[in-house]
Amino acid sequence: MGLLLTNLHLEGLVNQCYKVSGLAMAQASNDKEQLKMLLDISNALSAVLDLKDVLTITSSILRGNISHKYAGIGLYDPELNRFRILALDDPNKTFQEEGQFFPAENTPDELAIKTRKPVLRQRLDLAEFPSPFVKLAYEAGLRSVCVVPLVSRDKPIGILSVANTIEGAFPPGSDETLQLIANQIAGAVDSAIKFDEIEKLKNRLASEKLYLEEEIQSEYNFEEIVGNSPALKTVLRQVETVAPTDACVLLFGETGTGKELIARAIHNLSKRRERTLVKLNCAAIPTGLLESELFGHEKGAFTGAIAPRVGRFELANKGTLLLDEIGDIPLELQPKLLRVLQESEFERLGSSRTVRSDVRLIAATNRDLQAMVDERTFRSDLYYRLNVFPIRIPPLRERPEDIPLLTGYFTKKHAGRMSKRITSIPRESLKALCSYDFPGNVRELENFIERAVILTRGDELRIPISELRHFQRPVAEGQVPVDHSLEAIERNHIVEVLRSTGGRIAGAGGAAQLLGLPVSTLRNRMKRLGILFR
């Protein structure tokens, strides 16, 4: 009997040894598979710098060990406590997009980042994670999730997550396996992020270089504001007042009055003068391409978008953006412009990733934006946002005393460029120029003087007075030129009435009532006569 018990005891010990040996062999086999998986990932990622490729490779190798329907890599922003989805492996396009932001609060992702430990939930519980983002995931069909932190150089940079549409989808030890993989790819993710940032910086610097080369070729700079008339001095005092601030400035005035020069003066006197003044003429860009010019686009955003492009708002970050002919921005694009002015953020065309940009905006126009607001062709909220500090640039006819100075300046400029020596300008020619209305303002005067320099053969400027169109005003010595045309008389009368009403056009006691005209008729007449009254 004792021998029988001894034999049974020995048999039990042998079976236990076999069981332990089997478990050890299974563990060794499992460790071997994990080691092989990590080695495969390491080899595959050795030269990968694209985040999408990092996730695709990782997810593909991972499927052989952890069954999942969804995988993603998110970058953590500790200041805003939110994640940005950097890469997705989601064949069914469940509920997210690459580049999308989501708040970290009350999510498994936040728990993984804060604890630096894996978060495995075989059954996703909305009571435990009461986040709108988690609710979206649940409504999209996800039922189990495993999230692990990505730590590089002892700093949590983001998360690696996998999810499935069935409960209890992950075998025991899945969280440990996923953490091993996260440790393996954290360096690759960090490198890919830095590579992406370097590429963006290179593209931005290339864009700035190209833009600055164009700026170097520009004809104008702050020193080329010529004149000492009271009207111009008033404008320059306003420039000195507003330039040190970051306030939005609206420059309005007739074409050719020098709005770009004033914009450059504001930029040069501001704290942003070390950065770029970026310019865009909204009227010169086809409507279909204007959004791309302003906000940029991603590759493939539309036909012909063969590469990503930095928009003007992104290019002007920390600097100043001049939007000329702002009144020509299409109505459908105005809400996006308003948003970037209010929130300082936008999305490139074809992207859901939000871009932040710190830009000081200067808008310029030769149109009556208030009339456009009344006609519902320009958004009132955008107009009020632009009209923080309006500056009216006077037309040349309102500062005729500057014409001799401008004539001398342009003569010297173009004579030097043509290697001509012109030392004098006939007095009668200057008087004739001062009597001319110059509907094209300073630009017309410069073009006219350039033509005169071309025609001049001696050292005295030959001005082709006969080419001055329309009318000339008789000018007495020391007297401001007076325009006696019917059009000018009508214009002056309307201006005087507007001054008497404090600029009020409509309503009781308004200019339209005093002139006996419908409001719309008066506005159209003001537009035709170039009256921009505030």
C-alpha cells in the first residue's frame, strides 16, 4: 500500500514537472514571437520618416498578435490638453480624420498620458470615460480599446491606440505587448514629427525667400512718401498713432493714392518690422484660387494641386498682411476671413488640421464698403472687424501743393534710371500740372513724368502739357487750385452737405434728404464722383 502511494506521488510529481515544462516552453515561444515582432518593427522602421508609414507598418505587424479594427497615433498638446490625430489605420473611416483635434479630458488617452501606463478596457464604459469623443467612438461601433503612452527622452509625446468592435477582443497581455511596441516606435514617431516640422520650416523659408526677392524688386518704400501738405501730414500722424499697436487698419481712398506706401509705413513703424510684410491683391486673383492663395492647400486638394502650398496668412505669421482691394473678396469666402481675424486660426484647403497664425492685418480698398454692406454684397460683421482704425488717403486733387515736390522726385528717379541729366522744370509746366485734376492720382502723375523724361533731350524737363486730358483749373500765385467743372461743382456740393450732416447719408436730416435724392441714387453718385466720406 505504501509503495502504491509512493508511485502515485511520483507520478503526480512527474505530471507537474511536465506541466511546468510545457508552460515554460509556451512562455519561451511567446517571448520568442514577441522578440521577432519587435525585431520586424525595428527593421521596418529603420529608415521611415513618414508618420502614416510608421503606423501602417506597425499596424500590419501588430495584426498577427493583437486583433484590431482600428489603430491610431495621437500627438499630445499639454498646454491645451488635447490630442491631434497624426496617423490612422481605419479602413472603414469610422469616426475620425487625420489632422483632427480632440480634447483629452475624460478619455482613455488622457489616462494613459497622465499615468504613463497602458489603459486596457475589454468593455468600453461611457460612465468611466464621459467624453463626447469617447461617445462618438462608441456610436461608431467601438467596444474595446487599448491605449498606451508614447514616451521619448522621458517625455510623453502622444499615444498609440487600438480598438475593436467586439467586447473582450484583446487576449491577456495585450496591453504589455502594445506597450513594448509603443516603446519601440516612440523614437520613430518623434523623429517623424521633427522631420515634418523641418520640412514645413524649409517650405516656409523657401516661400519667404521667394517673396522677399519680389519685395526687393518692389518700387516703393517708406522713404518714398513725398509731400508736406496738411492732408498728407494728417494721414502720417494717424500712421504714427496706430502703427505700434496690432490693431486692424482699413485704408480707403481712390486708386493710385498710395495705399500700399501707407501700409508699408505702418509695418515699418510697428513691432513686427523685423518680419515680412506680405501683400495680396484680391482683385488680381481668380475667385476659384483666392482661398488657396489666402489659406494655402494640401497636395491633391483640387486639380493641379501637385504639392502643398503655404498661404499668405501662414506666410505672414508674426508679420503683417496687406490685403489690397478687400472689397473684391467673394461673399462666400468672407466668413472664413472673419474667422481667421477673430480666432487667428484656419484650415488649409483640403485639410482638417487647424493652423494658428499671428498676423496683423491691413486692408485697403477704393470701394465704399459701407455701401456694399447696405447692398448686402459685403458682410457687415467683417466690415466692422476691418474698420477698427480707418485711414482715408486723400486724392492728389486735395493736396495740389504736393505736386511740385512729387514732380521733382519722379523726375530725379526716372532720369537716373535712364542715365539722363535733368536739372530744371519750367515754372509754367508746374503750374499746368497743379491745375490738372489727376483722376489717376499719384500713379497717373508718375507715369506722366516718366513719359516726359523719355521725351526730354536736354537738361530741362519737357512736359507734354497737351496730353493732359479733361480740364485744367486756373491757378493764382499762392492759391490752391480750384476746379470749375460741373462735375467738380457737384462733387464739392455733395461733400459740403455731407460735412454738414456729420457724414450721415440716410434718415431724417441726412444728406440724401437735404439733397432731395433717394439714398441709393446718392450713394451711386458718390461712388461715381469718388466720394468716400466717413
